[in-house]
Amino acid sequence: MENEQTIAQTATHTEMDSKSAWALTAYLLVATVLSCCLVYSLWSAQSKAEPDQVPQPPKECTNTVLSNLHPDKITIGSTVSDFLIIGCGFTSAAKVKFNGAPHAALFADGSHIRVPLTSADVASAGTLVVTLTKEEQNEEKEIGSGVLTIVSPTVDWRFFLWPGSLTVSYEVQLLLMVLFTGAFGSSVYALKSLADYRGDKKLYSPWSTFYLIQPFEGAGAAFLLYLLIRGGVLTGSGVDMKAENRFGMCAIAGLAGAFSDIAFLKLREVFINLLKPTDNRGGKLALEITTTSLPDANVGIPYGPHTLQSHRGTAPLTWSVTPDLPAGLKLDAGTGTISGTPTAVSAKTGYRFTVTDSSTPRVAASADLALEIKAASDQAVAPVPDNASDDIDGCDVPVKNATSDEDLPTAEGGVA
């Protein structure tokens, strides 16, 4: 048996060979460099440049026509202060509407009308139907309409020598940065751990799986923390994209990757606090005290013990009573048992007994029970303990309805 245990222990603690150690080192180095390059390329991505060539108005124009809006797409929160309505036959009497509501406009010439934009116009993604009207014979007539699209800001992401580019929104850009920064932090930590254990000759073969999953574990921990922060669970409110701090967000992601164990403990804490059960429904099955009365006690006679009974609730339970029980009696907080020997007379008094369980949040139930301590002259013969023997002189025949000696009839006769 000892030999088998020794063999099993030796197999479990077999030091990793040099080839495997170098392979893991190369893997983690590639993961570290690649994740760092990905973060850099995302960080340096620039907003996609749109062509700024102003469309030409129609050359031949017989009627008033709206031909183009320039630009026809504007990003959320853009600093663009206005856009142009392009066409022909415009007059200073032309009016502009956004989604049917009148909007300010500045007549430039017969082919251009400049429309100013407010921060409210570009506050969120969507579309604005721009309508141009004019009055004819006291009636408002529509000249034409176009659609101005409010889009999320985007960047042009190019990964070094990779051909072509990928257009991603600011939100996706930040999300990818968090993922890759988490992988970077975890890879750096894994490299340090690998070097320390290899140097101490305590790098064992079964640990290879641990090092292989480290970049992915770090990315996952960083991603979950990012969702909690962006959702406002940790900060109390959502993060504004225009005010978000990339340095702070990536710092948290990197630390979450490097110390993923601590990050997962924080996630567990948030999950427990977030989903803490609170049930305020009426008429539900809940903790309750089922004891409805208590027997009276007598001075100088041991009381009980009497154990209060309850139903439902999450163990362990905790009992308490107000006011304090009469002198000589006590309540066991863990079991709900009343015991002791009363030392003084006490009139019948109501006591509130409360039991509290260990659920989250805790649930409590109370019951009002009366108890009287009578004088010694009112006391009955002390009850025989349950474990006392009813046998006669050691016989196994129990005594039933015993009669006292004074009540026995006088014996007559006898043996001469």
C-alpha cells in the first residue's frame, strides 16, 4: 500500500521536462505580444474619413427641387454644426421641418439652404426626415424631403500589415480593447508564474493546462467586469460613451486578467448581492412558531425543560424573548428550550418569543405566550422524570395506579 501511494505521489509531482516548459513559454510569449499588438492597433484606430465633396445642384431646373442633403450621415454627438439642403429654385420663403416639426434654416442661395443642428438633434442614433415646404396661395406645399441619418461613431481598424480594414463602432472598439487587455494581463502573470516555478524546480506536468487557459480566463474575467461597469452595477450608473476613460477601463481589464481569481471572487460577491432574494408577498409559507401555550411553574420545582417548536425556516435558528423570563428560568438561544428552577412568585405575564432563521435576508417570527410562577404551597408533587424506573424492587413489572399505605385495608387473621 505504501509503495502504491509513493508511486501515485511521484506521478502527480513529476517535474515538467524542458521541452514542454519551453513550449509553454513560447505559447505565453506569443499570447503576450499578440494581445499587446491588438490593443495598440485598436487604441490607434482613427475615425473613418468620409468624402467631403459637396454634390452639385441640378443644372437644369424648371421647378423647385430638393436633390441632396450634405452630409446625409452624422455621428452621435458630432461637432458638425449644420448641413446643406441642395437643389434648385429655392427662395427665402422656403421652410424646413424635422420629422414634421418646424426647424430653423438659413437661406443661402437658390440652390443651397443651410440648416443648423443642435445637440438634441444628434443625441441618439436614428433618422431625421427633413422636409422642405413653401407657401402657395395661403397653403403649405411640400417641395421635397430627404433623410438625415444619425449613426454611432465608428473607427477604421487596421491590424498592422493585415490587408484591408474593419469598420467598428466605438462600443465594439472598447469591448475588444478590454478583451485583449485582459488576455495581456493574464499572459504576463502566467509568464512570471512559469518562470518562478521553473526556477524553483517545482513546475509539474499537470500544470500545463493551467497555463494554456490563462489568456482566455483573463479575457473572460475582464469581459464580465466590463459588463458590470458599463451596466452600472458596480458604479451605480451606466458609463457615458463620450465621457468614458479608456485608460481606467483598460487598467481594470488588465488587473482582472492578471488577478483573475480575485476578479472572480468580486463577481461572486456582486452576484450574491444583486440576486439577494426578497419576498414580500402576503400569504406565503413562512417561518412560524407553533407552540401556543406554556405550562405554569412552581417556586423551587425544576421547570420542564420545555422546548418551543417552530415550522419552516433555514437552520440554524436563533431564539430570544422579551421581557426577561422570571428569576431562575432561562431560554437557550440555540434550541429554544426553557429550563431552570423558579426562585420567586410571578403573576401571569405575557412574553414575546422571537425566532430568527439564517436565510438571506433573515426571516423572523414571533409569538406571545403567558407564564405564571406559583407559590410553593400551590405546587404539586415534583413530576417523576421520564427515565425513572416504575419497577418494584428491580422487577420488570410496572406499577399501575399505586395505592398509598394509609389507604390499604387492615389485615385480619394470620398464621398461628
